[in-house]
Amino acid sequence: MARGPPVSLQRRLALGVALLTLLVVASFGALAYGWFVRQQMAELRRLLDEDLARVTALLDQPVLGASFTDAPVPGFVVQVVSADDRVVLAWGSDEPLPLANAPTPHLVGGHRYLVGSRPWREGGATIRIGHDLEPALRTRAELGGSLLLGGSLTFLLASLLAIGVTRRGLRPLKQVAAKARAVDPSAPAAIAYAGSDDEIRALTDALNDTLSAIGERARQERAFLLEIAHELAGPLTLVHYHLAQLRRERPDEPALGAAAAAAQELLRTSQDLLVLARGELERPLQPEIVDLCGLTERVAAEYPGVRVAPSGAAETVGDPDRLMQVVRNLVRNGVQAAGRPEGVEITLVAGADGHRIRVSDDGPGLDEEAREHVFERGFRQGRGIGVGLAISKDLVERHGGAIQVGSRPAGGATFEVWLPSLAAQRQASEKEGGP
């Protein structure tokens, strides 16, 4: 089942406060309206009972100039109704009011009345009084409208206040999140928090404890890796030296040549591990003008059989040792994929803005998943332990370049490195230093 976009914590809190405010305002309005209606009906019933007593007393003992009410009341109806429900005397309306032992609302002649009755003399006659409820109903409607308007304004103001308060309250949390995203995974540092001693500080402290544990674990792993790399480098250097000596003495033995090449590859891998373990990738580069054409030729000479396409001059500013390490890693990767140096070709394409170094092989190629993850540390698909390509990507990007991988139409893979040209770097430097 498809899920909608996530709702932020700020919106959820603001919505929760708004809904709580709506519930409180609605409950208060309902209670206030209900209390008013009850008080109003109680007062009307009291007045009706008083009028019933007054009218009954006046009918029993008439007083000259007396009135049924203390003041003229619109919609006031007084009736004397016989036992057979005939109106004998009427003031205000001739339509018979219903019999009501207790004050009760009734609809009479299109109007709502509060009707009450009382027995009068013998024979079953009753005195019936009706108070018009329309003014009271209008008062209720006005009160309901006022409560609705006031509640709506209160809800609106409370919602705006909730948005402002939650935004202000969550600002430190957003700052902590931004600092957490900026933490370098290779060297996690503690996150600074200058707020009060609250839940956000507790979260920050817990996050800092976790980052400290991750950093300590990374240091331990790096130290262990450095120890292993040193343990490997010593014997491999000795093996590579003796195999190289034997190969020069007996150049016609293919097995000896293969063993020497394998020892060299293992030595290169151990050197990559040393680079990672020492943290040398984070060290500053030593830039100088580098001739990429000569650099690619020197790397190809380390792998007899690797072809180099002729090219013109291509210069850039960079660390020559690091750039040679990049090309060497790509060539070594291609030789491993093709199974032989002759299956690898280096092409250098010079450009005004940048130069491209392509290392192609005729090996089995890379599927889509491998192309997506091939530059990640530890990824492997039949090509070593996934260290050299990750180092190459890091070094290329530190030189302001880019690296990508693709597939050849005839089969195999192509790694392409783009590096800014010397002319482009000079222009950029002049613009930065210009007025």
C-alpha cells in the first residue's frame, strides 16, 4: 500500500496543539451554551410560576387597577379554560393553550410558548399562561453565534501561536540534526549544543556518546588494519624482490613471471591498505604541474603489454604521486578483469577545459549493480577487495575532477577520469584573485 509523504514533527506538534485547542474551545462553548440555556429556562419557569400565582390570586380576589404582570410583556397569554377545554376568558390569544402541569415549551399558533397551568376553583377549570419563547430563542442564537465567532478566533490565534511556539521550540533540534548530518564518518566529532538542560540536550548527549563510541571503534579498526598491512608489506616486499630477481635471471619462464606479477599486485594492495590505515587520504595534496601523458606511459610501463593510445600534451595541477596512484589502480583493476595486460588500453584525451583518462579492458564487464557500487569501499565482484577504486574516486574528487564507469559495446568496462586542465585552473585562479 502506497504511503504519503512524511509529516514533519513540527507540523504534527502544531496540529496536535491546534486540535487540543479546538477540543477545549468547543467543550467550553458547549458547556457555556448549555449552562446558559439551563439558567434561562430555570428563570423563565420561575417567572411563569410567579405569573400563575399572581393571576390566580387576582382572579380569586380582583383588585381595582391591578394587572396580571408587573410590566407589559409581549407575547404574554392568559386563559381560563373550562373542563371541556373551552376558553372562557382570554388575554393575548384566543387559541387554547395546552394543559401543562409543569412549565413546558409548546408550539401554539406558529409561536413557541412556555406554557404552565393551575387548577382554578371547582369544576375542573384551569388557568393557563403562556410566555412567548421567541425572544429567548433569539438570545440563544445570538449567544451561539458569539461563542462560535469567539471560538473560531481563539482557535485561529491558538493555531498561529502553536506554529510559532513549535517552530521556536524545535529550532535547536533542527540545528542538532544539521550538525549531525555534517559529521565526518571517518572522524566523528562531538556535536556542540548551547541550549538549556532539556530533552534536546539529553538527545545530543546520547548522540555524542554514540559518535564517541563510533570514533573509538574506527580508531581501533584503523590500528588493527595498519598492523595487518605492515605485517603483509614486509614479507610481500621480500617475496616481490626475490621474484623480480629470478625473473630477470630466467625471463623465459611464464610461471615465474606470473608469480612476480601476482606478488606485485599483492604488494600494491597492501600499500592501499596502508594508505587507508594511516589516513593518508586526508593529508594535504602536494600540487605541481603534472604531464598526464608521461604519467600514463610510466604506469603502462609497470604492466608490460598494456596499450597506450598516442596523445598530445595534457597538463594539470595536482599531486603526481596521488594521480599516478589513481591511474595505477585503474590499470591494475583492468588487468585483473581482463586476465592479461594485453586486454587493457589507456587513452588520454586532452581538452581546453579538462583532460580525460580512459582505462578500458576486454574483460567480462560490470552489471548495473556493480556499476552503481563499484567505487564503494569493501564492494567486490571478482575484482579484489574493493579498496583501490574507492581510493581512486576520493583522490580524483580532491583534485577537482570526476570519475565514472561504463560498459564497452564490444564487452568489458571503461573507467574514465576527468581532470581540469592547467589553462582552466589558471583562468579560475585569475578570476578569484581579480578585482
